[in-house]
Amino acid sequence: MSVYIDVFIESVLVSSIIPFMSDPSFSAMRLFGGYNMPLATVIAVFGASLGAVFNFMLGSWVLKLYRKKNDRKYFPIEKYNKFRHIFFKYFIILLPFSWVTLLDFLVFFAGFFGVRAKLALSLVIAGQIIHYGWYLFAV
């Protein structure tokens, strides 16, 4: 049972801004056998979803701080709108790939640029299901 708790903690860390990988643990579980891989997959997707929610909420919180601040000389609203437009045009399609180590910051920016939570988190969760689900069918 402690292995599944480790998988949960590892998957939360993977989805956070901390660069971390879960592939070695899943590969080892599959290689050595004797583990309930569907259960491990569900636990990993749940943990990764919680990590993504944390990143999204952190980005939303930073956005609220930005909007409350009166002094905008460090990040003018015009630049914010420009970056927001670029994010929506190019990067929102990458949200399902946020499980990739260097792309997990996109969930933070989705919160910061005001993407609807249902859209962003459904894209991220779909990507996590595909990422962890392939371990069930990999030969």
C-alpha cells in the first residue's frame, strides 16, 4: 500500500511547478510486476489533477494580486493583454501535454491569463489520463 501512496505523492509533485518525473516509478512497477496498475493509474491521475489544480489556483491568485495592484509600471496592462492573446492563440492547445516536465508551467499561466477553470483542467486531466493510461497497454 505504501507504493501507491508514493505514486500519489510523486504524481502531485510531477504536476507542480517542481520539475520531476514519474515515468521511472511506473516503469519499475510494470517491470517488476505484482502491482495493480489500473489502481496506480487512477491514483496517479488523481494526484496529478490535484497538482494541476494547485498550479491553476496559484496562477489565478497571482492574477488577482496583479489586478489589485495600482502601480502597473512593471507589467503594463497592454503587455498583459498581448501575452494573453499569444497564450490563447498558441499555447492553450499544449495544456493536455502539461505532463511533460518543461510544460507544466502552462497550467500556472492558464490561471494567470484567466482561462476558464473547467476548460483548462479538463484539458490537463485528459492529457494526464492519456499519459498514465498508456502504461496499462504498453507492451
